[in-house]
Amino acid sequence: MIYIIDDDFAMAECIARYLRPEETKIFTNAIEAINNIDEDTPKLIFLDILLDGPDAFTFLNEIASYENTAKIPVVIVTSLSLETKSLKPYGVRQVLSKETLTPKDVKACLKLI
Amino acid sequence: MAHELKGPLALLRQLAFSLEYADSDGERHKIQQEMIDVSERAIKQINDLTRITRVESGLFDLEPVAIRSVCNEVTSELRQLFSANHKNLQLEYRNRSRLVVGNRDLIHSVIYNFCINALHYSEEDTASFLTVYDRHNHVRLEVRDYGPALPVDVWRAMKQGWLEQPTSIAMRPGSSGLGLYIASKFSKAMNAPVGAVRHRDGTSFYVELPASRQESLFA
């Protein structure tokens, strides 16, 4: 299972289409994702930074606090200018820009699993 | 501001890529419709921004406006969009809702932007309410959404200066930071107070337009 967490549902759906939609779950806020994560632990998470309610950093701290979720690779998908290096302490493996990402970039992230 | 305008373009680009991945005609049609909706909203925002320059130069008329007709128009324009997002927009008139003094186009934009904000922040399967009611010598238009509460710091910033510039609350595609900024500019131009009320389960944004005395001619 792959999680896509983005408050812009249309953008999340686009990412799901590039992957196999049946293997993805879309969440529009961090709380819903956290509530599901123990039951259906994902192998990879695509995460937007600015979310309604708790933001991506709250989510990252939460998953880093538990053994079963701490090692899940996270790919940040954002329109903010961020570098992977600055987010490494949060367990982020890659940062994709919403403005330049292509379906190929999204599929390439599957190698992180 | 440029950031807000980049959002819809980034989404349009992804929707264009997505067309190739659609597995049925129905899915393709859905993506095409989303592309049309996103571009229409972006065009509207750009039009509003160009209109702000005219507003700042005072190049607009204030006249009696039938508020019901504007509210009916906005809600019928947006109902489909709300429904596509599994949300609902309801319109409620608490009393007879008099004529107001304002500019029809600007009032339309203020209500439209408040409703788009509600669309963005309300939770799925909830209804947002556009309520219109008389309040002393004013008519108050209020848009209430049911979603995450407005963060306290943003609410305080709004109380102090309201939205003098696009806020960081919504630096997202199709979002409301820019829309609320536009709404606040237009309301100010019409001397209409605007504000936000923070609820535990959402937010209400309101504007109070002066009631027109011409109404007595129709009584």
C-alpha cells in the first residue's frame, strides 16, 4: 500500500493514477492517515507539506516515534522550495516539486520501497 | 501572490499528464472537466487581481444592488463544484434581505471567494452555509464552513489587519489565501466591514454591506 497525503484531492489523484490506483490510499489530512497507519501500514508515503490541520512536520514526527512506522520511506511533494538534505532528519528520502514533477519521477520513487 | 497563481498551473500540468493514464472514457471526461474548472477559477482570480488596481484608483460605481440576486447567482455557479467535491453549499435568507449599497461585481467576487474558501476548508460530506440577514442598517453575508478550526495566530493576524496581503493559511492550488485577500480588498473599497469568526468546528467569514434607503421606494 502507498499513502498519498495531500489536501488538494485532485493533485493526489494525479499521483495515484501514475502508480497503480488500487495500491494507493489518498488522505486529505494527516489525522486520517495516522488513524489508518497501524491497520494498513504503507510501504511508501507521498506527503504534501501544507495540510489542513496538523502539517507534514507533525505527521513526520508522529511516524518517527513508533517502531512500525519509523522506517517508512517518505517522499515530499510540495510547491515550496525545499531541499532533501534539510529534511533528512525527518526521514524524508526525496523531495519532488509539484511544479516540475512528471509521472516518471513519481514511478521512480517506487525503488525506495 | 505569484505562488498562489502557480498552484492552479501546476495542477493543470498534472491533469494533462493524467489524461494518458485514464483507464476509461468516463475517467478522461472527469479529468477534462477538472481541467476546465481549475482554469476557470484561475482566470477568475487573475481577473480579480487586475480589478484590484481599478478598485484602488476608485474606478467603480456604488449603487443599490439586489443582494438576493447576487447570492442566488453565486450559489448556482458553485453548487456543481461543491457537489463534485462531495460537499454541499446551502443558501439561507433569514429575513427579507434589503437592497444594499455596493458594486455588483465586487459583491459577487467577495461572496464567490468566501464560498471557494469554504469549499477548500470544509470536510467531505458537510454543507457550507451562505446566510444573509439584516442587521441594523446593514445586511450581513456570512459563509460558514465545517472543517478544521482557523489557527489562533492566523485569526489574531486577521483581527489586527485582516488580510492586507495573501496569507500563508492557504498557499495551495485552488485555495483561499489569495481569494480572501481579494475579498478583503473589495470589501474595504465598498466601506464594508469584513471579519472572521472562529468556531471549534470551522470558520465563518462575513461582510456587512450598508443597506440602501432606496428600498422604501419598492415597499
